[in-house]
Amino acid sequence: MQVSIIGRIAQNTVRQREETLRLIVNNQAHEVSAAPDTPLLYVLRNELQLRGPRFGCGLGQCGACTVHLDGKPIRSCITPARAAVGHKVTTLEGLAATFSHAQPSPLAPEVGKLHPVQQAWIEEQAPQCGSCQNGWIMYSAYLLATTPNPTESQIRAALTGLKCRCGSQLGILRAVRRAAKLMERA
């Protein structure tokens, strides 16, 4: 099959633009080869095989791709990988390590240590389909790190903009309240 001139130019441009990016993800240093403008989500999923952040809308609107960059939630589907160079990225897989009192889960011992938000999600059986849960968990963890005992309106405000199509929102709200109590006890 013959590749058009435009196709060859595009292929060469992509090859020329690939660089070695040094990322710190879940407290581990990684070197990946990617174009700097490649979405961080693609690097996390395709190069580092992390499955916590999900592709949802690809427009930064649903939140399924949320990760923490230096402790703050960002939408990784619209964040170029180069923006993470020199910063700490935390995904769902590394969330427990950010909480100094993380405990083994009595409900999921095979998983290992869980962040209180993850533990509360299990205890409340918050997810239905699970597709969007990464974003809800990552935003909830950030909320509870910055506002240890949030009111109902603070919880709702912090989670505004996240999308759930299967109707898990009430379970999610219960899980956030439970996580706040778990963190209080830690």
C-alpha cells in the first residue's frame, strides 16, 4: 500500500517529535518515549500500563481520566505529557501511598493497602458500572485532604462537573462521608 506524501510527512513529524520524558508516577521514576504533546492519559495507560485513569470523553469534561499532579486533580486526557515532567503524578493505583495511615483492606485483602476513600467505596458499594469511579475517587481524596470534615454542600461542590451515567451519585456521596469518618479515626 502506497503512503501519500502527506502521510509520510506526518509520520516523519511524529517520529522527529518523540522525546524521552522523565516522569515520576506513583513515587517511581519512569522514562517513556513519546511526543511531548501526547496526552498524559495515553502515556499512563499505554506506556506504563496503569488502568486507574480511564478514557471517558477525551475532552476533559467527564473526569474519568483524573490523576493528581503534585497533589491536585487534573484531567489527564487534555494534559500534555510534557506538563508532568518535573512533577509528581499520582494515579488511583498509587493513592494509598499518599495517605500515611493506609491500612490493609479487611474487605479486599488481596488488594493490599487502600486509601480511606477506596476503602469507603468498597464498604458502600458505590460503583455500578465503575467506568467513572476513578475521577470520583481522585476528586474525593483531594477534597478530604484539603477539607477534612466537609459539609454536604462542600462535598457536592467539590464533585460538581464529574459525570456518572449509571446513577451511582448517592452511593458516592455516602462513600465520601464514610471516608471522612475513616480518615478522622486514622
